[in-house]
Amino acid sequence: MARPATKAADNVFYLARKAKYVKVREVMQLCEVSESRAYRIMQQLNKELEAQGFVTTAGRVSRKYLMERLYI
């Protein structure tokens, strides 16, 4: 028997279907900051991920990690 969908479950599935990485425009919208500040945020998060042993790409940041750090 399938359980009824909840709004929280719908949000989780929506995020899972989206791209794994976010670019500067989405960081700007989520954090409500300028483009230059968004790039600095992404650079800081990528440094943190590199320190944990992850491979990162300049100009992109992991959606999962960004949401975790923004407490979303």
C-alpha cells in the first residue's frame, strides 16, 4: 500500500531530480546576494569540500552541500 505524499516528501524528490550542482545565479537567488558575493560563497564551500577529499569544479557547488550549509 502506497503512503500518501506529503509536501516535505515532494520537496525532497523535487530537489533530487534537479541538477546535482548549482551555478552562481542560483546561489545568488538562494542567498539573496550579489554575483561577486555568490562566487566567494561558492569558493569557500568548494575549499571546504576539497579539505574533506572531494573533487570540486570552479563555478559550481554541490546542491546538497549548499543546502546543508544554508540550513535549508
